[in-house]
Amino acid sequence: MSKSVNVKQLFQSAAAEGVLSKSATQALAIPDIGAEIEAALGVNVDDVTASEVTLVTMLIDDSGSIRFAAGNTEAVREGHNTVLDALSDSKQENSILVHTRYLNGHILYPYNFLKDAKRMDAHNYNPSGGTPLYDQSIVILGTVIAEYQRFIDNGVVARSVTLIVTDGNDEHSMNATAKAVRSIVKDLLCEKHIVAGMGIDDGHTDFRKVFSEMGIPDEWILTPGNTKSE
């Protein structure tokens, strides 16, 4: 696990280096977000021997509609595991750190080496919650920024790829809006960061509208069918 870190200081460092704008910094000012983010900062920077790392981060919907409305539970599990398999086949396996959080706040695993990442199964993924899409998008993007900054501050080159997966519109966010998410995504849209949105087909949601309002570019809005390969 990681040594104790000060998330606020990481955000201040990111702001000082121009990674975070004033509006994004304000969007990240959510009560208790620091504790949520710190829980996801897993492996110690000193334990990473690579001179360059890629942070692969997944926010995966675990709302009840995944199971009850569309029957997509197994497709989501297998899709996540397929991503891990594909990354494991990469020649850069030792320089990739992965982290998966569910939409209702559960951390499947904090940032860790691929070999230590948990696969999703019937015991650890049983979708039954709500859809706080904006709230948790803020948390996951803040986590990416904090982890990225942690490596940068220690002289390690870092890049990130973030995937936000949902099967519907935001319904239960208490602290954030699409505009707030957009302000952070805007800051991350550079050569070192990719933010993608994947909409799992529910038959009626306009995912391009959902994700474009969150600031995700059209080319990174994915609208597959409900099979693991897609």
C-alpha cells in the first residue's frame, strides 16, 4: 500500500504546474474527497522501477439497472477482465498501473501492478446501487490527477488513460454537475491524458449527449453493444 499522502498538496502542486485550472480545482473541492482518493493510491512510487508509467483507470457502473434492466452483469465483468488480459499481453506490462472503482464508491483495487489486479467475478461485482455518475467521475478524475502528480513530483514520467463506464444518465449525484466534470476533463485533454466514456446500451440513453456534456471528446465516446468483446 502507499505511504500516507496529502491529496490537497498534490492538487496544489498540479495547480502550480498548470495541470489544474481554477475551475477544476473548485470542482474538486468536495467534502471528504481526499479520503476517497487516498484510498485508491496503492503502490508506492519507490516500488516502481520503470522510468515511465501509464495509469489505466476504470470507473465501472454497478447500478441495479446493469443487472435488472438490461442483464449486462456478466458482459461488464468479462469486459473488465478482457482489458486486464490485453494489458498483460503488452510489452510495457511492468510500467502499467491499474485501478478500478465502482460507480457507488467501492474500490475493487487501488493503483497496482497488473499482476496484482483483481479480476471481476460474481463475488466482487453484484450491481445493485444507484447512478451517481457526476459525483464519482469527479472522484475518479481527481484520483488520476493525484496519482499522476505523485509520480511527476518524484521525477517519473506519467501518462493516463481513464475509462468511465455507465448504462444510463446521472441520477443520484449530490455534489457535482456535468459542468464540474467538464472543467476537469478539459484540463486533462492533452497529449499525456485520455478520458473516454463507454455507454452500455440500455435501449434509450443518448450516451453521446451524456458524455459530451461531461467534456469527453466525440472520438472517445464509445457506444458498443452489450457483449464482452465490444
